[in-house]
Amino acid sequence: MTGEPLLAARGLTVRYGALTALVDMSWQVAAGEILGIIGPNGAGKSSCFAAMTHAVPRQGDVFLAGERVTDLPTYELARRGLRRTFQQNAFFGELTLLENAMAAMLREHSTSLPRSIALPWKEMATRRQAEAAAAELLSSFGIGPDEHGKRPGDIAYGTQRLLSVVLAYGSGARALLIDEPAAGTGGSDMKRLADLLVDLRRRGVAVVVIEHHMDLIMAIADRIVVIDQGRKLAEGTPAEVQRNDAVLEAYLGRAA
Ligand SMILES: Nc1ncnc2c1ncn2[C@@H]1O[C@H](COP(=O)(O)OP(=O)(O)O)[C@@H](O)[C@H]1O
Ligand SMILES: [Mg+2]
């Protein structure tokens, strides 16, 4: 890894009642780096994202840009640029793609809204600006203008997966936790998702991605953390992880 970590998990433990889903988990990721997280179903991967974003009770610490942010609520972490996507698509079904993108961008600038409401003409100008910015956001990630007026339910599933990531990025996330972006996709959709993740890295985002498609994650991740039964089983480059005996035995071997 190069540079200071932008985001770090330190000794995270998550319990759901009697079940311990994550045990003493630590990793870090730099700006402009892709960290892959892999492991079998039920290993604790999604719980790790929930722990990072303070969406579940947990022990341990989270650091963002060198600052301990463990006690901050989810929305404040999001405002500071730490955001996640979910395994399932999540957007406003009644809004167009453009309106979804506007909502995603406005959520980060909500303080400017009340002022614009007082003056209708100013609101118009603000709305036009917001529309232009939202269109630019979608287009810059490969979702073209012909799609902007559609509702999420009316676009291809592969594009919906892209949209989830783009909306989480909004007007510029610093760290993105992306949960199984390629779930249910294949072929050219997977390629588009891979390109999107690499694009986020190029923009300097610290990207953490959970993914089951081994060829995808091995191709784009700079480093990989392998989780099994809530614990870190291995960590290293894709090449190192693929020849790690414990990983082969516990996971990759089992999948093959
Ligand atoms: N909200 C929850 N309440 C109770 N148990 C949960 C909850 N979420 C996940 N679990 C359990 O915690 C374990 C880890 O789940 P999860 O983090 O979703 O794993 P993964 O994402 O690696 O498949 C599993 O045994 C799962 O059933
Ligand atoms: Mg999961």
C-alpha cells in the first residue's frame, strides 16, 4: 500500500445476540486504492461494512483520514465522504435517474436548499444547475442522456447496478464501501462495473469492494482481505491470496 490510509478498521467485532459475525477485524485502504474483500456466504463481509458505517452496534474503531470517527452517526460519516452501497439495489423508484442523481447530490449540500426556496427564480436557476450537475455525474460514469429520463425500474439490471455505485459516489465520496456490485450480472455488465471501480480509483477514491466474482476482483483489486467465519484468514495481493494454502483450503478450493 502506498501513502497514509484514508480509511481504517481497527479491531472491529460485531455480535448479533449470541452470534458473533465479525471478530477483531482490521484493515486499511488508501486514497486511489481498491481493497477487495472476499469470503464465503455468511463470513461477515456485509457486517463489516455495517460496522464501518455505524449501522450496527460494534466494538473497535474506525479511522477516516487519520481521525477517529468511531462515535459519529451514519449520516455524519456519509457527509464526510464515507458511504456504502448495498447488496440489493436502493434508489427512489418513482424518480427518474436524473432526479435520483439530483437527490444524491443534494443530500450532500442540504444547507443550501432553504435559501433557494424563498426566491422562485433563484430556485429555477438552482434547479437548472442541479440538473446539469446530475446529468454530468451520470454521463461521466457512462450512463448516457438517453437513460436520464427513465425510472430505475425501466433500465437494464446491469445499469441499475452501476447506478447504485454512482449515486453513492454523489458529488464526490472519499471512501466507498461497495457490496457485491456484480451480483446477478455477467459478461459486458461485469466489464462496465470493473471499469467503473477502476475509474473511482483513478479519481482518488478509497474503494473497498466485496465481490464473489473471482475473476473480477482478482483483476482490479490492489490488495485482498479474505474473511472466513468472521475472522481475517489472509491478506495480500491477488497473486499472494490465490496461492495462500489456508485460502485454497477454506475458500477458493471449496468454490472450485
Ligand atoms: N441483522 C442481523 N441479525 C442477525 N444475524 C445477522 C444479521 N446480519 C447478518 N447476520 C448473520 O451474521 C453472519 C454474517 O452475515 P453477513 O455479514 O451478512 O455475511 P456475508 O456478507 O459475508 O455473507 C451470518 O451468520 C448472518 O446470518
Ligand atoms: Mg453480504
